[in-house]
Amino acid sequence: MEQTIFKHMETVRSITEQAMKKIPEETSDIIPKGFNNNIRWNFGHIAFIQEKLVFGLLKEEMNIPKDFGRFFAAGTKPANWEETPPSFAEIAEILTEQKTRIESFIEGRLYEKLPTPFTNKAGITFYTVGEAFLFSFYHEALHMETIKRIHRSISSN
């Protein structure tokens, strides 16, 4: 079953990576009416939250640039950015290499208890590595849908 889960991670992330290749970076910072964030924020947020749910909750070092939290953590938004955010290339590289790091890090650990149960903003509490990891696929899909909606909105103008 574990290999099936890792294969699913590969599938979900492949969809994300393909979308990132199709969207021009020059449109990634537009925030259409009705949205709080832009496409760049959503891609960076996917990378940041995946890192947090796998490494951060286990109190391990998150192997992404330190500024990702300032730009892409829950509750952040581009309107508050005071510095230049990471480029599409940097975000894409992190999204791609993250898969390999995650698989080698959590292989055999899906049933391991988290040091502290984690309750997300939706009120869902995770107790094991696997619960948090599996939720990350849903989270990524939600943000991919938002990216598609933002892109459609930009493209229709």
C-alpha cells in the first residue's frame, strides 16, 4: 500500500508541475477580482505546506529556503510582500525535488505518531505521519483548482 501512496504523490505532483510549465510567469502575480492570492503564491504555498506536513510536523529541518514561510505560509498574501518572491524556476525546482526527499524520508513511517497532534485551520487533527501526508494531496488539489480558476480569470480578460 505504501508504494501505491507514493505513486499517488507522484501523480498529484506531476499534475502540479505540468500546470506550472503551462502558465507564463509574467501572469503569475496578477490577483483577479474575487481572489486574495495569485498563482505564484499558490504554487509556493503547495511546496511550503507539503514540507511542513511531512518534515515540520516531525520536528525535522524543512529543506526549503527560509523565506518560503514569509511568502507562502497559511495566512500570508502577496499584498504584504515587501521583498521579491522566489521565481517560478525556484518554486518548480523545490516542487520537483521534494517528491524524492519525501519518499526516502517517510518510507516505512506512515503509521508513526507525530510528536504532537496537529490541528489544521479546518479543524482536522492529524495524529500520524500518514494522516498528514495523505491530507497534503487534498490540499494540493484544492490549490490547483484555485490556480486554474485564477488562470481562467486572467485569460478571459
